[in-house]
Amino acid sequence: MKKHFKPDWFDYFLSAGAFTILLIFCYPLYSDDISLLPVVAAFCLIAAYLLFYRLTRSVRKRNKLIKLEFSQEWRDILNDKVKFYRGLTEKDKSKFEREINIFISEKLITGVETDITDTDRLLVASSAIIPVFAFPNWNYDDLTEVLIYPNSFNHEYQLEGKGRNISGMVGNGVMNGKMILSKKDLHYGFEYPQSKSNVGIHEFVHLIDDSDGSIDGIPGLLMEHSYAQPWLEALQREIEKIRKNKSDINAYGGTSKEEFFPVISEYFFQRPRLFKRKHPKLYKMMNKVFRQDPVSRLKKKVALKTK
Ligand SMILES: [Zn+2]
């Protein structure tokens, strides 16, 4: 049977390299008696294979995970809460479910001073999958755990006291590898898809931006180099408009270029039609960045329904 996930070239390269180095290292063992070469080579091959086996453990795990049944109960929750999922074709829905299974199996989702339900887990995973839906092998390598707080919090991660206006953040320092989301705000983004806000998508887009090594508002790994300059120019122009109160983009997007990208990503996925109408050029760019065209996807879905 064809495997969905395959080892990447780096796994092969490293294992082949290990085999060659071992064989060279063992040269004294067969230099005087060349008939020993096949035996030594066999041992080196076994060692290289063990390394390959270790390196590709997650690939095998993922191939097992995608065979897991997706429960009807979870499907109902997605249908009820996630507009993006409802807009997918049956084939893409299965793909979305596979990605959800993988995310939930690989990442810890922990409640802090709150209980976690399957709905919470599915909303976190959906926030992660929506922006990278066209990148099926996306791993969020640097993320190990998502902490769910009951409500917004302050810079000291406190749920009480002053300045509790943060609804999500990507941790750094001691919080490296962790993301914090306020449960209330996470739900709001999905329960009110007509809003231009979705804190889950916002924080995962920060991680996508960070995947090229820096959170700078330019998603280097998703964006072809030639787009970076036009992107920066469009971003600067729009940030100016936001600051002059002449844009319908959430004012938070005008605070910095690092915040602009996640803020317009929320808008792009929550209200694609409106975003396209109001910001056709930015829509085109986002289209290329995420390799998704949510407006034509919705049109196709409507056409399929009316057939
Ligand atoms: Zn942010």
C-alpha cells in the first residue's frame, strides 16, 4: 500500500553518510584481509539502517495515525463549530480530519485552571491546520504544548490583577515551545466567524512566520523570495492606512509588521469574500503565501451543492 508520509531526503542522506563514515572508520579491520570487507560492510549497513529507523520514527507513526478512524462525534463538532471545515469538499474534509488526528496525537493540549474538552482540542487543532492546509507535511516543529487558560491573561501569565488583555501568545524564554490561548477567545473566533478575529489562527500564523528563524512579518518559508519586497511595500502602505484610521483591518495589525501578518491572516480566513473585495491585492498575495483561495473554494462548494 502506498504510504502517505515518506522519509525525506535528509534521512537518506544522513544514513548513507553514516554508512560511508563507518566503513572508512573500520578500514583497519579489513585493510590486511580484504575478504573481511563484506562482513564489516554488513555491520556498517545494519548500524546505518538502525539510524535510518530511528530518524524515520515519526514518519511511521504518522502513517499509522492517518489510518485512525475519525469519530462521528468529532466530525459533528467540526461541522458545528468550524466554518472552514464546512466549506471543504468531502475529500478535503477527510484530509483535514487526518491532519487533526496527527496534530492532536503529536502536541500536548493542557488546561490551566480549566478543564479541557474535545471541542477545545479540536478548535486548537483546527487553528493550526487551517493556515497550513495546503502544506500537508507541516509539523510546527518548535511547538510541544498548547496551554489553555480559561480567559485572557497578563504579561506575567496571571489570570487575576491588572493588564489582563492578552488572549494568546507564543512563548519564548522559559515558555519556549509553548503557546498559550485563552479558551474564551479561542471559542469566540469559531463561534463568530463573521468577526475578523480568530486568536487561534493568529498565534499559529506567528509560528509559521517564525519557522524561517525570525518573527518579522515575512513568512520566509511560504513566500518566494521575489514576493518579499512587494509584500513589504503593501504591508507598509496598509499599516499607514490603519494608523490613519482609514482601513477596516483590526487596529492591532497596525502596531507592527510582525502583528500585521497574523491579523490579516485572521481576516483572510474568517471573512475571505469581504477581504477580497476590500483588499484585492493583499488577497492575491495571501493567496500565494498560503496556497489557498478560500473565495473560489466556497464558490466551488456552492456549485457542487446546487448541481
Ligand atoms: Zn500577535
